Amino acid sequence: MPHPRRKPPRDTRPTRRAVTGGSRGANRRLLLGSYTGQGGATGIGVAEYAADGAVSLVGEVPVENPSYLALHPSGRTLYAVNEQEKGGITAVAAGDDGAYEVLGTVSAGGSAPCQVAVHPSGDWLLSAAYGSGTVAVHAIERDGALGALTAHVVHDDPPPGPGQQGPHAHQLLPSPDGRYALACDLGTDTVYSYAFDETAGTLREVSRAPLTPGAGPRHLTFHPNGVYAYLANELDDTVAVCAYEAATGTLTPAPPQSTGTTAPSAPSQLVVTGDGAHAYLGNRGDETLTRYAVEDGGAGLRLLDTVPLDVAFPRHLALSPDGRLLFVGGQRSDAVQVFAVDEASGELSPVEEKLDVPSPVFLLPL
């Protein structure tokens, strides 16, 4: 029978629930996730940034606790988790005029959803729910709205790691070719690999990558070549280079290595430059960024230095599409810091002016 996402698109575009005009000149958009109620945040922040890193807030889309965002490959729909006990996922249409329209919200299938990703096909939305330790898949309709829940998996094995009371799924990431999905679970110290059925939107476990007990795998980032990926371990303050076998979906972590920090750093995530030459890690404990040189075709991370930040608790960082700017969200300082990136050396130069914005916990430069 035909899948529900293939029905004709609904004509819902005329009604606008949020705000903002078109970009000024050559400025680009920066979308910001938040925890509503913290620092006065009321939804998804909409900012604009210039090539020199100057950034300003121009509007907000009213969405409840939109702590993580993902953009559809078409660029016409944005998805936001609602990170709360009765977790949801909200779809937001992006109009050609720069305005945004909330299409609707569906249940995430778990509590405290904390991450979403769009499958490369554009037909499926993947999500992870920290509170329930579950991962899920939803169908994406032709108009971008969310449809049926097609997969739902509880990480009930292996048992929780040291100090954990249960599983805590932190990420469900499609592989670069879309054939697999990889789930980081901080509570079970495991990265699960699932075969992804692109016709039915279902998950079938094929392998597991166990981490050191107490590591707390939080966030996986692929190198542009798709052969290696980098894992940020939140609880033991390490990162791990992982070999990835595209044919089988198998992830093999190398021994963990240093973040270059001395205090508990609670690393948040790594980002890799588009040329695959450098990587940056956010450290929330000592409020720094770690710079790495990527070597041996992605197989090695060589620690270069740590860069002090002028924002507190760097929850998320993101590179601009051209790789020339790095944005860092300081959750506890209600500010975003911007760095100019030297493409040859990977060195970071802070832009003088920061963006004051409530609770910036996710950054999506467009």
C-alpha cells in the first residue's frame, strides 16, 4: 500500500506563526536552539551573520524547548525536538520570504528527546530520547510535516554503566550513505549500529561498539571521507577515533585520547572542517575548545592546543557552510561567541562582538 508520506502536499503555507523578514544584503541565517524559560528564551532564535562574523538576532519562532535542530535537505523544513518529559518533535516550514510557519508537533516516542537528524533521502526523521533511552524514526510527509512513527527501539542491553540508572540515548545519526544509523548511548557506554530500511523506515541492530565503562559516549561526528568518525565521551573526558566500515555498518573505536584539559571537561561534541584537516571539540567544564590536526586520512587526531572561551558552558559549536566561521553557544552565559577560522592552519581568532541571546544550546548556520 502507498506510504502516507506520498500523499499530495497540504497547502498550509499562508498562515504564519512567527516572525522575520528576509536577509539583509549578503547576510546569512543562523538558527538557535534553546531551553524556553531559561534567560527569557521563547523558542528557536533567528539571527543573521555577515562574512566578518558580525551577528544579530532578528526574530524567534515559538517552539517549546527546541534544544536540537535539523534541516531537511530541501532547505524548506526545519525540525526541532521538544526536550521535556512528554517529548515531542516540531516541524517548521521555511518560506521563501524568510518567514517561518509551525506545521505541527508529534510525539517523539520517548521522554526528553535531545537530538534529531534527517535521513539523506529526506524521507525519514531520526531521533534520540535521553530520558527513556530510546531511538525512533518518523516518516516525513511531502509537505515536510511529520507522519507515522516507523521505528522505536529501547536500549535495554547492556546494563547501565557506572553511576547510571538506565540507558540515555544521546544521538541517532545516519551513516553518510544512509544505509545504517548509529546510536550513541551515554547510559550503556555503547554505540549501536542499525541497518536502516529506506523503504519502511525501520531499524535492525547489526553490531555494537562497547566503550570503556563510564565513558559516556555522547556525540559522533563523521570525517568527510566517511571512513572515520570521532566520538566525544562526556563522562570520562576523552575522545576516540573510530574506523567505520560502510559495507557492514561496523564502528571500531581506537583507544580513547586526551581532550587537553586538566579539569573535568564534559566534552560536548566535535566538528570537522570541510577539507577534513582540522577538528574542534567543545569542553564545558573548563570552557575551552580543543584544536586537533586530522592526520593519516582521518585515522589520527593530533592535539594542537586548547583555546579559551569568552562564553560559559559551550553546549554546541558549528562551522558556517564555507568553513570560515566557527560559532560557539554558551548555554550558561546567554551568548554566542564567533571565531574566524584560518583554513590553512586551523587557528581561531575571536570576533570582537558576541551575540547576546537566551540559552543558546544549538547552532545551525545556513
